[in-house]
Amino acid sequence: MGQNRSQAARMTSPVRLIVVGAGCRGEIYSSFGSIHPERLKVVGVADPRKFARTKLQQQHNIVDENIFEDWHTMVEREKFADAVAICTPDRLHKEPAVAFAKKGYHVLLEKPMATTAEDCTAIVEACTQSGVMLSVGHVLRYDPVIHNIKELIDAGAIGDVMHIQHLEPVGFWHFAHSFVRGNWRNEEESSFALLAKSCHDIDLIHHWAGARRCLKVTSFGSVSHFGKKDKPAGAGNCCLDCSIEADCPYSARKIYMDRVKQGNTGWPVSVICPNSFPDIESVTEALETGPYGRCVYECDNDVCSNQVVNMEFEGGLTAAFSMVAFTEEICKRKTTIYGSKGELSCDGHEVRVFDFLTQRSTKHSPLSGAPRRFMSMSGHGGADYYLMDAFVSAVANNNPSLIRSGPEETLLSHLLVFEAERSRLEGRVVYCGDLATDRPLEK
């Protein structure tokens, strides 16, 4: 880590953090400073939206001179913090990540790293050459239950891993919110679904495979159901004016209006009112005038609503991943890992290991010690808290080994995502390593 080795082994004052992108993720990560002010102090924010940056400024008592509309102006300043959290939209990750790394800031980068293999590689190179730490927001690696899976594998609880089966149930209304009406609905504006939503999952499979390299990958998927041809007879173009709204599970009135009436103003309601506090009036206006009130069958969405990825790793290990929009569960991953000496299964809450020799099952239920306040903000079961805990500790102690989602392994799992999407688009088996980082994925 080059230039930072000259720093004291441990900081005695709080780690100073600046936030680029004061939306949902930026607010969640920075809230660690409100819970542990002795460990983290948010000292600056950049966001083009006045409401978002002012909200973060008030939450953390940031001085006016450290509030910016444009991160370019912020990075031109003399370095005034230890680290930066980059929580901009997916396609706007690479430029600030590289710029702040070159300025000497340790980087916490929201996933995905970037939307092209070339940009992901450039970010890693910039951080490595600048001697700064990079932590990517693969928060599931920090989830106590999922981390326990890795610990059990490494301890030999099921012997050699032979096959991994992993499911991500996105959730019917969550998919409608984020991937039909929302910020990740259109590949040209954000990225493809496997990268935007499921790079978490491909990363976990890559992580559980250990040192074994993925040799080849295939993938299939499409946009299902959410199109004009699927629109029910009599449906309107806006949920608030639709005569059959009551019979539609994807109704914006149900997803947003009913929640705010119940006093729930956090995610997803907060997302549709980026410039004001959510209440009946602001939510109504947002649904009448913005994208979140649109009929799900009249949107410009083009990302996959269901996709499968099959992988073969060195040593004969195989893996199968499925992402499905049409589920009751919201992102409660389900995993089964088959080994030479046992079988491991996880329902998102606890881990069960069946031993072939004793023919007995053992249950493991790691508890989350994340503060209730933090867990109420985040949809990752406390994992966001543990990611921040690790990143802040790594910076404070100048110890990158505390980061579970560092540059090299994260880059490899991102490249695997790009290779899987190339397989889907080109309708062929992709042999890993033949991905050209200088050409974009073409539909």
C-alpha cells in the first residue's frame, strides 16, 4: 500500500470520510459515523441535488465549505479526508474512483465497480498504483450468516466442494420498483441486471469456490412479462388513474401510497421523493409526474427479469445461479453447497450442515450485532454495518487485510459477470479469459 505505510499504525482520531453521492447508499454508509462518532466523522459531501446534500450535511454537522454540487470541485481541493465513499449511479463510478484514488483517498466504492470490464480494471490499477485501499460494496460478504458459510467450507465441514446451487429471489414488487420503473430498469442508463443486482451473487459463488478458477460459463435470460404485450385489457398508463389498479400486484398505489399511509417513509418510498420528505402530498405528486407511477407494462425497461448462470471451475466444481423477479421473498438468498463429506444449506437465516458420516445435521445461527437503528435503514440484514466496520478499521489501522471485498478478487468476480452476460447475448459457452476488455458488450 505504498505511500500510506509512512502513516501511524493506528489513528487516534476518527477516520474522516467524504461522501460522493448522497442518495440511499451514501446515507446508509455515512450513518456509521452517527452511531460511532469516535471512529468515523463525515466531513464532506458532493451531490447535485440540494435536498440530498443538505440532508447529509445536517445529519453530520458538515461545514458549508465542504459541501459541493460537483465532486470535480471537491477533488481539486487539497486532500481533507482519509477516505471517500463513492455512491454515484453505476455509470458514474469510474471517473471519481480513479480521481480520488490518485489524490490519495482510500476508496469505498458501491457495487458494481463500474459498467465495463475496462473501467473496473482501471479502478483497480489506479488504487494499486496510488497505494490506497479499495473496498467494494459487496456487503453480503460481511453478512454474519453468509460469512459463516465460508468459515464452514474452509474448516472442511463438508469436505471438498463439488457443486454450488444459489438462488436470488428479487421479489415481485422490488423488481417492479427498481428494475421496471426505477433507476436500474434500462441498460443504457445504468447496467444489465446481472451486474446491477446479481454481481453480489456471482461474487459469493466465486468466493466460495476459493482458489479454483472459473473455466467456462453459460447464461440464459430475458425480459419476461413486463411489456406492452402483457398489459391487461382496460389498464391505464398511470396507476393512480387505472380502472383495474385494485387487481394489479404491481400497483404503484400499493407499493408506495399504502406504505406512506402506514408511516413507512424509508426505502422504497424515499427513493421516489429525492427532493423532499415523503408524505401523502409529495408521494402523490411523484406518482402523477414521475416514473414510479407508470404502468409496469408501459415502461422503457429492458433488463432481464429472470436469468440463469452455469459455471465450471477448476477441479470439476460446478455452480448454478438463478435470479428471479417473480418471488414472494425479497432478496432472501437460498444456497445449497454439496461437498464430498456433507451438504450445506442456507435459507438466509441459518446454516444447516448434514454430515455424511454421522448422518446428523448441525444448525448454525450467527447473530447480527448490528445496531437496530442501522438495520432499520438497510435491507441487508446488518451487512452494511459490518462492511463499514471493516472499512473504517482498515483505514484506522492501515490494515487492508480487514477488507473482505478488496480489489483483486472483486475484479475477478466482476469479470466473471461480464463473461456470463456475453454468453447470454452471444448464445454460446464463454471460456473465461477470452473477454476483451476494450470492447463493450453488444446486444
